[in-house]
Amino acid sequence: MLLFFALGLFVHFVFFASIFDIYFTSPLVHGMTPQFTPLPPPAKRLVLFVADGLRADALYELDEDGNSRAPFIRNVIMHEGSWGVSHTRVPTESRPGHVALIAGFYEDVSAVAKGWKENPVEFDSLFNESKYTWSWGSPDILPMFAKGASGDHVYTYSYDAQKEDFGAHDATKLDTWVFDKVKDFFDAARNNQSLFSKVNEEKVVFFLHLLGIDTNGHAHRPSSREYKDNIKKVDDGVKEIVSIFKHFYGDDGKTAFIFTSDHGMTDWGSHGAGHPSETLTPLVTWGAGIKVPQKVSTQQFDDEFLKEWRLENWKRRDVDQADIAPLMASLIGVPFPLNSVGTLPVEYLNNTGLFKAESMLTNAVQILEQFKVKMTQKKEVTLPFLFTPFKLLSDSQQLDILRKARSYINQEKFDEVVSLCEELIDLALKGLSYYHTYDRFFLGFSVAVGFVGWTSYASLLILKSHSNLTRSARTEVKKPHRLLPGSFVAIGVLMACFLLIQACPWTYYVYCLLPVPIWYAVLREYQVIQDLVASLLTFPLSHVVACLLVFILGIEVLVFSFFYRYMLTAGLMVFAGWPFLTQLWARAKITCLSWALFSLLLAVFPLMPVVGRKPDISLVMGAGLLVLLLSLAVVTTLTKRKTTVAKEELLVLLLQMLSTVLSMYDVYSTHHSLLKKEGLPLMNQIVSWATLASSLVVPFLSSTALFQRLSSILLSLMPTYLLLSTGYEALFPLVLSCLMFVWIHMEQETLQQPGVSCKQKLGSIQFTCNTDIAQLRLLNPDDIRRAFFLVFFLVTAFFGTGNIASINSFDLASVYCFLTVFSPFMMGALMMWKILIPFVLVMCAFEAVQITTQLSSKGLFLIVLVISDIMALHFFFLVKDSGSWLDIGTSISHYVIVMSMTIFLVFLNGLAQLLTTKKLQLYGKSKRHLL
């Protein structure tokens, strides 16, 4: 069985990773020839301002008094340059946003494993193509463009990473540091002849990365005064830097300025997914080569932003984020970044028709080069009779379009050239996508076949080893036909040869060969399949169909809960009424009423707003007081016992109560310290980490008696959960745990059903008792309900704490008691532990249910895995890579969450067994417990 779980873990890791190979692989190709416009550029130098985390509406809208938060930028929009909205793509993170801006391509989602800092693949960029680039800003962003550059012409100046502190007194100092360093740089250039000559060269870039707005957004949210004041500080800084450039270069009119953002931010201070608040960023351009403002009477857009921003009379020019890279390249006359997929927004250019036409043709040829390389690569590794070329852009069509474009240029039909090149770019990008996703159907089909096979095998294993449904009077088991293993070996060899001939990557072998042994294992159990069919035929057809429909309905409720959290509320309300439709109501009225009460209380949480949007420390304090009341109740119980064990338990409880009080003080103190912008106190940080460490040890000091150990686990984990809470979610584990305690009682009551052995007294059950294998019963249909309850509670454990099924669901403020300096992996680990705590509570209760119902934990756990896998298969087919970026980001998040939950189930099961069964001696001498 251990081998089965190890295999299951491997299979689920493969399924989890497959989404990134099938849907989100790196789009880059290499081997293209650099392309640049053969005409003099309008600018000698480019200044790029990137205000990290700045939303378009936050910059463009007017404040309560009707004034702009960025008066200089607004003046540019109205009197000097062009403006619009830059549409970013998922994932809306700093690294992929900057890659799109500066390199012109959209990075795949799987690069998140690199933390957006190091280069997973080498790529070309505007900085690499420039003569010199000087950059100032965050150490998380600047190095990746310097590392990717050929030569040493990209210079970076970064502050220390410790300055990225969300609890700092003033995060605007990050931006002030950048502006001050740029001023110092030009002061030094006046006195350094070598530097002076470099900055006066052509084709140079100055990059200012401004992180303060993003930091304040995470710490205080975009609606805060800090976030809005930071925009004003940035506006003042940009104005000053523009003045310095004009003064240094004698206002020669050869400087182009670009002001934009890498991504936006949700109202609750996060980013990463595809909500419009994350994907809509500002773009303001002015200076050399940029079109001046254009007054218009009407504009056609699908939104109402122009009226809200009071900019309806100034021409708005929207772009995709990757379009900014070719715009910058054309302004200073450097080759377009080789991997850029952006389309030059010619409506931003103030130049001759010939320049626009030549620039667009260069853009089209540069993207066409990528298409040719991609097509050649795919053709070389595909068998000739299997290769299907992209029919919309054949070699002859390419030549015809390029000849026609050159002819139009000679005839000075420049508008026609632009239209023709846009058509060619569109076809080339479609062709790139076609070859990039060439193997998608093949890989998706292979993974789906493996998925179905694994689920089928797990189901057959349940029936074979843990059920009497297929048991018959036969005395010998038929062995599979000799042709069966030989056939599957032949299929595997043929598949391997097919992949080898096509020079496929090693991951293709995993996805395509994995279904072979899985389906072999399924077909080996053909006798079980026959018995299952025979058993089902003994039941009335209506009964089988009804059971199947109920099962499907339950699965669909779980799936729909990822889209609509209120589905969990509906499910919990059904749960509340369940005992009243059975004989349980007649036997245990108090237990049934308690079940209904706590089910209805828990049903409230999925209806609550997403966590972090409205922080309320008073609710965290209230949850802490409830934990103390619960502790006092347990203390009262223990004081009635005069044994040494009771005294030891009392000491552990007092330690847990002290930990809860310290956590409450820590949360309150940290919250007010951050409000005063005094940062995270060191003592609070020490207490937080000590509490986290102790919560993993203290449960092992308590008795292994069922309810005592479960109470100890709850009381040990709650202080950590309080430290990680910002509002009502602090109450969730308490309500969930109460329902779990009642669930254990409810399942105990169901044992009085006919045909099941008599129940044990709950107070006498120990987690460490070695249940006699003979006492373990086989599974029955009611156990499917128990497994479904577990999966439902696990899904509720995620959504009930105020999360949504999105990677931008998590509020960074949750970790401020532990650290405020930006550390993505440490912060991510803490938030993951916050998510896992309710999961652990549910799994520990499930462990108790297995013991009290005398069930084989393996059998019941297998049913849980089957239900989870069916859900995962749903989301595998629901993954999107087209449509709105909100839909794409949500579909990715759904699959990642459900697959993570499935994988974590294996670990959580082991963790629950560890937490419930192991005992540490407080005083180094052995204790005896009644079993």
C-alpha cells in the first residue's frame, strides 16, 4: 500500500506539472537576425519611468476636490504628449511585467518558480540593444536585464533589499532614493569626461524603477492616503528629473520620455491574476518623436473611464504592454528586441509617413523571423507525413506581402503599408501560437487518459481490497491473459520510438508513457470489473441511476464552489438538515441540533467578503477571547482529575493559554505600530516566530486521548492563526473545529445502524490504540458520504477563510506579525501555513472518524482521492489560454488549487497521524496510558 501512495504522489505531481508544459511553456525561439529601421530616429536618448504597482485609474482619476494626484503627468497629457491604457497579461507580477515592457514578450506562468528574479531562459531586450543603459531601482528587477545583456554596457544601481519593508515609516523613500541617485549621477557626469561622453552618445536608455507605490499598496491598499500621496511624490520626482534632463542636454529636443507601470493592484492590495484593476496600467509618452495631444469630440471604448477621468476630449490610445518595447526601440533607432511580439503603436509617433511605414515593416519582418524559426524547429522534429503547416501564412504568401509592402513604400502609400504590416504581424503571431501549441492536443489527450486511468485504478482497488461488493463464491482468481502484458510493452516501445524519432523533450515521455502502466494495472483487474458489473445488475436500474446522480451532483457542487462561494453555504445548509431525514434525530437529538447549529454558523463564512479587504483587529481579539474561554472549559475538566497525567495536561494548557494571550497582544501591538509607521517591533517578531515554532511541538505533550489531543491541537494552532489573521477569518477555525467535534459524535451515532458493530465510548478511545485488523470492517455506501463530507470540509476550509479561487486572493498583511521586508518565498510559506491550519484541523478530525467507525484509513482515504481527482479532471479541461485575462488567470488558479489540495492530502494525512498519535514526555520518564 505504501508503494501505491508513493506512485499516487508521483502521478499527481506529473498531472500538476503537465498544465505548464501543455498550456504555459516558454514562447522564446533563438536564431533570428536583428531588425532595425533604416532611417534616422527622432530621439537620441530614452527615459523610462516604471511606477511599480500603479493602477491606471489611480493615476488618471481626480481626487475628491477635483484635482489631479499627478498634476505634472496630467499636464503632459493635455499639452505635450500622448496617453492611453496599457493592457497587461497574466501573471500580473513585477518580473513578467518588466519583461513585457523591456523585452516585448509575455513570460509564461511557470516562471513563478524562479520568483520572477532570475532568467529561466535567455532573452533579448531593449537594454541589450542600446548603446548604454543606466538603471536605478529595486534589486529584484534590475539585475535580470543586466545578466541577460551581452557585454557590460548595462549599468545598475540598486538599494539594499532590506529597504523593501512594508512596515517602514515611509515607503516613498524607495522612490526618493532613485530620484536622488539620478540627480547625483548627472552631477557626477558634469565632472567626469568619460561618463559625460557616454551619456551624450546616441541610442542610450535611462531606466527608473519606482517601487514605493507597490510597497504602499501592499502595506496600506490602493485606497489609502499613503498610496495616493506616493503618486504625488512620484509625479513631483518625474517633473524634477525631466527638468534635469532638459537642463543637462540644453533642451535639445532629442529626449523621449515614457511613463508606465508593470501591473496594477486589487482593492485589497494584491496582484498576480487577471482582474481589470491588475491588468489596466497607465501609459504616458512625450518628448522627441511623440505625437502631441489631439483633441476629439467623441471616442469609442467599452468602458466608462474617460468620463470618470474627465479625459474624454483628449485622444486615448490603448496598447498591449508588449507594444511598448517596439515603440521605445523605434524612438531611439535600435534593433527591435529579437523575441518581441509587440506591434508598434504608430499612432504614438510624430514622424513622417515613410518613417512609420519603414518602422512597421521592420516590426513585421522581426516577428516573421520568429515565425520562420519556430516553423523550422517544429518541422525538423516532426515526421514529414505528420507535419501540418500553418496554412494562412505559406512561404509564397510571405513573399507576396513583403513585395507588396515594399511596392507601396515606393509609391508613398504609407497608410496601406501600415495596414498590410499589421495584417502580416497578426498572421505571424497566429502562426507562432499555432506552432507553439502544436503538440497541445496530443499532450492533453495523453494526460487526460492517464488521469482517467489512475482514477479508475484507485476505484477498482477500493472495490477489490476494501469492499464486499465484488466478492463471490469463486475459489480461484483468474490470471490475466499472457497477451496483456506483451501488448502493453509493445505499446510502450512504439510510443517511446515515436517520441525518440521526433526528438521530444523528456517530459513528453513522462506524459505519454505514464498511461501505459496505469491502464495495464486497470485491465489486470478485469475480474473486479466483471464482478462490479454483475453486482450492479442485481440492483434496480432506478436505484443505481439515482445514486449516480446524487454523486455527480455532489461533485458539481464542489466544482461550482470554486466559481461561486455561496454554493458551499447551500451545501452546509443541506448538511444541517441531513440528520433530520434519518434515524439519527430519534436517537441523538442534542447531537443533531448541535450539528445543525454549527453547520449553519459555518455556512455564514463563504458569504463574507474576501479576506483582507476590510481588516478588523477587534474580530481577531474576539477570536482570542473565545480561545481562552475554550481553554478554561478544558482546564475545568482537568482540575476535576487528581492524577499526575492531569497535572501534566494542565501545565500544557496553561502554556497554550499564555501563547494565546501573547498572540493577542502581538497582533494588537503590531497593528498599531504599523499604523503609526513605526515598523514591526523586534520583540513582536521574536514572539511571533517563537509561537509558530512552539505550536508544532506543544500538541505532542498532551494526552493521546481522542478529545484531549484534538483540543490540544486546536489550542496550539490557534495562536499562530491569530497572528496570521486580519479580520473575521480568525473565528473560522473555532466554528470549524466545533463542527468537527460534533461530526465525530454524529459518525459514532451512525454505528448503531443494522449490520455494524457496536460503537465504543468516545471518552475511552485513544489515538494510539492498535486497532485489531479483524475489527476493521469493509467499506459500505455510507462511507462514500463520509469521504464526501471530508472533501467538502476541506474545500470549505479554503473558501471559508475568505479566500477566492485566485492567486491574488491572499493578503500580505496577514504576515506582518512575522516580517514586513519583502520576501516572496517566506511570505508565501507563511500564508500557505495559514491556509493549511484549517486543513490540518479537518484531517485530524477525519483521523478520529476513521478510528471511531473502525474503518481502514487506507480505504476511506482512497475514496477521498477519487473524489478529488474527479474534481481535478474537471478543472484540467476548464483551463483556458484564450479569452479575457481574468478568465485565463482564474482557470489557472482553479487547477493549481485543486491539484495542490489533492497532493497535499497525502501529506496532510501523514501530518494528521503524526499530530494525533505521537507523544513527547514532559519529564523524561515514561507514562502509561489505558488503551
